[in-house]
Amino acid sequence: MPEKELIRSELVCFLQQKSNILPMDDLVKITTDFYSWDEIKEAVASVVCFVDQRIPAHKGADKERKTVVDLLKLILNPEVKLPLYVAVDIARLPPVGIEHMDMSALLQELALLRSEVRAIGVVRAELEEVKCTLKVLQQSRQPPAVPQGDTRGIQSASVADGGDGSGRGAGDINRDTATFSSKAQDLRRTGMKERVVAKSVVGSSTTNNHVKSVDTVRTVDIFVSRLDPHTSANELVDCVNTVKGDLSVRDVKCDKLKSKFEHLYSSFHVAVTVSTVQFKSAIDLFSSAEAWPAGVFVKRYFKPRNGAREESS
């Protein structure tokens, strides 16, 4: 009986033996993750010598998986008769079950785990040493305990050492302690008092004229809309002078704004300069409906940050 031909290829041997017990997708993933591209090409070259069909040369990032799929299809094809492939280097066989466990990798993981446990033990010993050192330092800084009623030791130490090194004796220290304790008891009994912050005010008297404040001015910006399209800036200035009444107005500037429908109405930005003292009164006056003609739309004007003018709505 003639002997069957044996050919060495760990990859093809793995596919032949595990194709009967593993799903195709899992087998392809294990093969592409374990073997290199050069090993896959060598396996393909060893198989194409015994088949009539050619395995296409794939390209791209997924070429390894596609090539292994084509190779596995040939191995599973019952019409294709391939020789028996054997594995000489068993380290090149992927561990896919408990019977094929990679003991070297397991031992390596155990060695790493043991080294980590030893490192943790060293760190724990160093931590205990630091705790002991801190405890000794705390004990060395604490003053020796003196029984109550026995002040002879403190007085003798004060006489011998000159107090606490700052020229103060035990009597001064006891007096300071008594003062601090009494203050603490008062705070505990009465509670913390809320700090009173003095409020700042601005003078408004009209009878006290002995001193004079700095003359400063502020501008009241007003948006006036729904005016007749032919309204001019001078007419709006006359309207403001009529509205102001007894209010002292330093200057009035009117800028015509671009409206959405210029043939229907016009809009203006009116800047009225008044004294700082009369600023609030000027805002209330020019924001009241009774000061403007019927149908005129008036509101505060705020200049846009991007420099664009406000358009009437």
C-alpha cells in the first residue's frame, strides 16, 4: 500500500484539522490574527500546486481574510484532493481549546502576576514605615503632660529656660489661654455677628450748595420708528426739545436708520446728552408714551457689538 504524501505547512495543517470542529468565521479570524501575510502566501503556494483552479491575488487592507477564505474553501471542497499536511513547529499552531493551551504564555502571565504581587508587598512595607515615622514625629512635637493643679514644673521651667524662648513666662501664656478661651465661649454663646457693609450713596440735595460735584454727562439712546418716510432729522430734534420740558439737554443727535420698507416708514437713532444727575429722569421721560405723538414707536436703543445698525421691525 503506497504511503500518502506528507507536506509541511502549519497553517494548512491547522485549517485541515480544525475545519471539522470550528465555525468558518471563527477559524478565519483565528488564522488571520495568528499567522503573518508571508506565512499565508507560502500556504497558498503549497496548495495551488495540487489544484487546477487558481486562488485570486487580493489587495487592500482585507486581503489576508479574503485569501484565507479562498484557501479554506479549497480545503473543504470534497472534489479537491489535497495531500496530508503536517506541522513540525507546534509553536506555530494557534491554541483554540483547552487541549491546545499555550503553556508558555500561561507561565509567562503567572510570572508577571507574581512580580506585581511582590511589588505590592514592597509598597505596603514602605507605607508602614512612613506611618511609623509620622507617628514618632507627632509624639515628639507634643508637650509633656502635666497633672492639673501642679504648676511648679511649669514655673521652674519658665525660670530656667526664660519662658517659651520669646521672653514670655508661664504666667503670660496662661493669661493668653484664658483670654482666648473666654473669647471662644462668648462667640459660642452669642454666635458670629454678620459683618455690616456701609452702602454708598449719591447726593441729591438741591439746598446744600456749599460744594459742587464734577459736571459729567451721559447719553440716552432712543430708537424712534414708524415715522413718516419724509421725516427729517431737524424735525425730530424739534420734537425732542418739545418733549424735554424742564429737563436740561446738552445735545441732541439724530441718525436715520435703514428700514426694511423705506417707502412706508422711517426710523431714527436719537442720542440725547444730559447731565449724569438727570440721567434716570431723562430715561423715564423719553420712555413714556405720553411724551411722543400718537402712533410713534419708541424704545431704548442699544448699539450692536458688530457695528451694524439696528433695523426696524
